[in-house]
Amino acid sequence: MCADKLLEVNQLRTSFFTFSGEVQAVRGISFSLMQREIVGIVGESGSGKSVACLSIIRLLQDPGKIVSGEILFEGKDVLKMSMADLRRLRNSQIGMVFQEPMTSLNPTMRVGAQIVERIRSFNKGINEKQAREKAERLLEIVKIPEAKRQLDAYPWEMSGGMRQRVMFAIAIACDPKLLIADEPTTALDVTIQNQILKLIRTLRDETNASIILITHDLGVVAETCERVIVMYGGMIMEEGLVEEIFYETGHPYTMGLKQSIPDVNRVGGGRLFSIAGSPPSLIDPPKGCPFAARCEKAMKVCLEHCPPYFQLSPTHRSMCWLLDPECPSYWRKEGLK
Amino acid sequence: MNEQNFIEVINLKKYFGGGGIFWKKPVIKAVDGISFTITKGETFGLVGESGCGKSTVARTMIRLYNPTSGSVIFDGTDITKLGEKELKPYRRRMQMIFQDPYASLDPRMTVLNIIAEPLTAQGNYSRTEYKDRVADCLRMVGLKPEHMARYPHEFSGGQRQRIGIARALITQPEFIICDEPISALDVSIQAQVVNMLQSLQERLGLTYCFIAHDLAMVKYISKRMGVMYLGHLVEVSRSEELYREPLHPYTIGLMRAIPIADPRLARMKQEISIEGEIPSPYNPPSGCRFSTRCRHVMDICREVSPVLKEVAPNHFVACHLF
């Protein structure tokens, strides 16, 4: 197993030092990523999922700082790397796709030039012509029709879906071992979203990269990912294989998320389940479980002490006091129904 | 159709562009001949991809845009023929909830002024009178009257959307257009807002036109719905029927594209996805607008634009296959 580990994050803490205080966006998360694996990170806005991923490639901007922890990429600690090593890592090992296909491409440059720029940044020996040919091949991989002609298009001449494909082309230009996609389909329509998700799966098969997919949509996760990490209030609430998360849910928050999406296949009527309240402030995070204030099953202990992880299977762990052996079993059954 | 058609949209068209001093600007046919009806107290859902004209329909229905042609019958009166002055009493009866709760509230106005603005526009209310009504509305949407003196930035996204809903309720409307009211919110907050909209409907007897691109949510909230594609209405039916057996190839593709939050089902799902992208509305395909992406395209589709036909009771489809 250990040999296949591509990325390992240990006790990562990231904070933003603002005027109103220290915002603890990520509060001690640990997870690892195998080769060729698609992992989904799910959570609401402000749960720390994007910050966690930006920390991995150290792209955080000023008030943000990694407070402590360890990020091992192929055994090397990213946090201890020099700027030159870091640049090499970002250049040739990790690709990233952001949410907004409108703002992450340069509107004044042709798409082809942007891809060529990326290719030549890590491969100095390649000349303009070869780079252009490679760019064309990349556009074909991400299934842009008439790739050759589209190289000369400006980003604003393309639709949102096309721009997102270009972003993927740039991200895989260096044959990365890790591809991080931060809400790549949120701004897109369902039919286009479907196409992009399909593309993500084929990219994994074609490039052998591991993929981290950040999203707030459980449907997207169910269709694309193999393993899921559920985040809330800067912590990992639950982690497991897709089947485990969906069919053997081990946390009331995941449960609530699952129930708040209307089921297309169910005949309508009734009220939607909704989680009352709103996410906790991260400037002054709650002492106990971050979800306790909104949890219907919260017990006294939940407000006072943060639960440890309980291992439900070798691949499935959850942070909830209901899973403690001392918790009466009928409570557990009720709570995780 | 049935007992009382509260709102009837007949062959509504809205074109943008045209004119110009030196050369003709290109014309976009955003809405091109749409007809449907909404009965009192029901929720009519309108879905479609971005750029299909669903928001334009909504805005034209309440005369935020003037239609190019066609008519909108609101409670027996054709409001497209009315002048601004005659329209004013109707304005009170129809309101709108907007998509982006961050952009639709003026950051420099207090909540009181934001919510009371429609009343001020209607005129003749004293300050104490409208303060009371604002307090009522705030309570109705689950906020507290003390929130009146605050500014929008002090609220979270879900709370702001509630303020937007309170603003729509203040004139005691009968018809509310909800233009993607939840798409900017988090999943757990979406459910809160949708539940609230439903209980308000039951309590106040409101009629909704609910626009969204999240099909699961639209199905959940609306009894009947229409599917739009490039300015045309391609299918209208009861929501359940539309999900159980969609008929138009576009609707089928759209339904299949919804990600299912169930990994086993998702893996079993047949892959019938719509390839390609929505064509440019400047230069839409002739004949059926969907013909460029349709799997069942025939020669006639490229030439003749299909009209809405009733193929089953209350199930209308615009497709040459039927």
C-alpha cells in the first residue's frame, strides 16, 4: 500500500490572519491519496475544502498561512521545499483546474498561446512549433472539436464548457501525477457538466493521474469518485469509499446532506429535509464537534469535546460520538438512520 | 384548459437588438413564440440551459421587458396592452425574487428601506404603517423585526435571500416569479429556503413561476413544468410525468444528465448524453432548434419548426417524432 501513496497530508492547519482575528479555515486534517485514484472532497462553502487544496500546492495568498502540519508528495515534504523545488513540483507534477472558467484564462491571449506558454514553461528545449503541435494534441484529448482552428480562438469566443476544457488541457499539459479540480462544473449547465465529468474519468484512464475533485454536489461525487472526504467547519467529518459514504453513512452531517437533495426518482410531496442553522464561525470555532450546534442528535459530550475518529472499516472513518462504544446502541441506530 | 387560468401566455415573443443608426444590429430571438398557462395557486416550473430564454420569459411576463409581440393575460386582463399608469395596480400583484442575493440588495440601504421600497413606489403609506408591515414580512420569512435597522452585509447568503423574499411579499402579491432563487446557496440552506417558499404558498395562496436549472429541485417544488430550448418551449407536462417518461429527445438528455446521488444507480445509468453545445442564438438552426444535437434527427426537422402538440392528456411536446 505504502508504495502506492502519492500524497499524504498530516495534521494540516491553515489559518487566515485577518483584522477580526485568526480564521481557522482548516483545523488539523489528515488524509492520503493513492495513485490513479479519484477522490471527492465535499462540503459547503466555508468548510475549508478549497483552502485545504490550495495548501497542498502552497498557493495561499497573504493573510493565509499554513500553521502546522506536513504534506508529503511522493515522500517529500512540500512545506519544506525551496521555491525552486516548489516551482518544479507545480510545473511538472501537479495540475490545477479552478471553478471559474471565465476568470482563470487570460482574455487578451489566444487559447493556443496560453497552452504553449504552459508547455514551454517546464520544457525549455521544445520549440514553438512542437509546442503548438502538442497543444493541438492536448485540445484533442479534452475533446475540443476542430482543435487546430480553436488554438487561435480567444477565451471569450468560447462557451463556459469549452473554456473549462481548455483549463483541463493546460492542467494536463505537463502529464501531472496529481490533478486538482476545484468545483470544475459548478458554473456549468447539467448537460455540459455531464460531459466534463465524463472527461475527468477518461483523463484518469489516459494520463494515469490521481484526481482530487472538490465539489458541493453529492450527485457529482456519486458519479465520478471512488473515495469521498466530507468536510465541515475545517475538519474531516467522514471519509470512506463512495459506497460506504452513501449506503453506510457514519455521520449525521453526511446524512443531512444526503437528505437535503431532492430525489428525482421519488414521487414528490412532503417537505425537504433541511439542516437548521448555518455553519459555525471559524474565528471562534466551537470547542466540541463543529456540527454539534446544528445536529439533531447532539449529546452533551458533543458540545464539550471534539470526537476522535472511529474506524468503521479499514477504509471508512467518521468523527462522531454516536459511534463510541459507550454510546447506547439504539441512539446510534436512531442517529444514523 | 382547466377551471381558471390565472395567467395565460399566448405566443409571446421577445427579440433583442435590431435598430442601430448606421447598420442593423443583429437580432437575438430570445423568446420566440411561447404559450402556456398557469392556474391559480400552482407552481409552474421553467427549466432549460443558460441562454435558453427562461429568465426573459419571466421578465416579459411581468412587463419588466416589453414583449415584441404576443400577449400575457393576467387574471383576465391583457397586461401587454396597458400603459404604465394602468399597469401600476397590476405591478403590486406580481413580484419577483432574484437569483443572486448578493447583487439584488443595495448595500447602502437598511433592510427596512429595502423591503419597504415597493410600498414607497406604490405610494400613500405612512412611515409607522409600513414599519409594521415590514416587521410582519420579516417574521413571515423567519427573520426578526430587530433586523430592520441592519445592512445587507451583516447577513449570510440564506438570510439575504429571505430579505429578498420579504421584499417580494410586502405588496401582498398573488403571483411571484422565482428566478433561480436558490442556485447561489449551499445545499443545506437551499432546502430551508425551498421549504419556506412552499409554506408561504400554502399560507398565502400564492402562485409561483419557478425558474431553475436544477431539475431535481424544480420537479420537487412544481406541479407542472415547461422545458425550454433556445427560445422555444419543447415540452410541457405534469412534473412527475415529465420525469417518468420524458418524450422530447432534449428533455430525455437533460434528465439523464442530472447527477444521481446514488453510486450504484449512477453506474447503472445508460449513457445517453447530449453531445455538443447550445448553438448561438444569433444564428439558430432552421427548423427545430434542437436538430443540431438530436440523435433522432430527420430531414423534416431541419426545415420545419415543430409546434406544441398534445400527445397525452396535458402533455405537450414540440417534436416531429410525435
